[in-house]
Amino acid sequence: MCRALADAPVYQGAATCQINDGVPSFSEDEITAEPFIHYDPIDKWQRASKATACLGPETLALSGRAAMQSIEPSGWQPAAYDFIPGYNLYQRCHLIGDQLGGEEIAENLVTGTQYLNISGMLPVENRIAEYITRTGHHVMYRVWPYYRTGDLLCLGVQIEALSVEDDEISINLYAFNAQPGVHIDYRTGDSSLAAAETQLEYQEQSEADQASHVMSDQLTYVLNTNTKKFHLPTCSSVKEMKPKNKQESTLSRDDLIAKGYAPCKRCNP
């Protein structure tokens, strides 16, 4: 079941907005500590509909990106703009994120802008993954795409999350499938340039985000010298390492990659 246009918030320049004051709408009957991931079937327009899960250490262990380049979600129209980092407008966005255990299947993928994926959805996914890794607890999680009738591109997605064993996680937000500096035709996925000042604002914000990321890289990573992966110290994989394969490093993320190490798919350092 997809959410309808009448329920969709109006984009006003921010990547996300709260729904119901941030309180998710899971009923008592829906809440469980038994891990599962369920995808609703794709609809008659071949659109991903909804994904619901109880996430925990068990689902995080399923992460590990599979090939998905052969999957073109509804509205997939490759387009590139030079003010977008990496240039590509669209990405294959998971409803249940890969690091949370989501699969690379049509039922779990929507065509989303880089803005939706990086600014809207990823911060929530990172928070949930960090919480589960740190506590070993479970989180009820639900993601709904919002569509207009017949549109191939969703207007955005609603993300709900609720921690089961404590009160730390309570999220109900809407992430916009927009891209500052670009006009999008949601019926087809076609796009065109918008106002130049909007492009500049987005480029400046992206550069600020990248600078912040560089600063955040000045921390200690844990290396597995056997698998050639690097991890955050809080990653559950660190506990599973043999002492002889474990090594700490204060090198930057880019330096580690240059040395042949790959970021862990579980903690996404």
C-alpha cells in the first residue's frame, strides 16, 4: 500500500519534516522484539509500496550490498548535474537501508534523489544502526513512499522508528524526494535545471557537509588486517575479531581506502 498525495507534506526547503510531532503510529499489536523484514508487493505501476521491520542485531548481520545495477526502480531516468557531488541526480534508495539488513530487490528500492538519500534517509539509518550496535536492542521500523496516482517517482517517504526495549528511539518524519537546483517531473522522472542561486546554495551546503565529514574522520578506526575492512569502534564486528587481526588506526577514511581497506557494511564508517 502506497501513501496518497493528500497526505504528503509540502516541500519548504528542508530535507525532512516531522509528522505527528515525531511520534510513530505503531499499534500495540504491531510491536514485537522478534526480528523480521517484510516488503509489500510492487503495485500496478511497478512501484515499491511499503517496508516494515523489527530491526536488531539479527538483521544488521544480514547487511552486505549485492549487485543491484540491473534493477531500475519506477521513474529511473539517469541524469547528471555538475553542481551535485558525484554528478548523478538519482540513486537507488532502499526503503530498509542496506546497513539495516534491507535487500537489493525491486520491492525495497525507489528512485530517489541524492538529497533524499543522503540528507533525508541516511541520517536516520545511521542513528538506528548505531543504536542497535550499541545496545543490542530492537527497533520497529516502517517506510512508506508517497505517490500521486500514476506518478512513477515518489514525492518522498515517511520513516517511522520506535525502540522496543526502551524509550530512546521515537521517529516519525517525512523525507522529500527533491533536489535543490533541479525541477523534477514526478510522473516520468524527467528533470531540468532550476534557478542558479538554488544550485549554488546546494553546492555550498554539500561542501560544508564534506568538510564536516573530513573532520569526523579524525578518529580511531579498528582495522581487521585479515579481511582488510575498517570499522567504527562501536561496531559489533569488532567484538568478533580475533585479537591477532585487530589493529587501531587514526588514519583518515580516505587514507585507509587508499591502503586497500574497505569500509564495513555493517557500521558504515
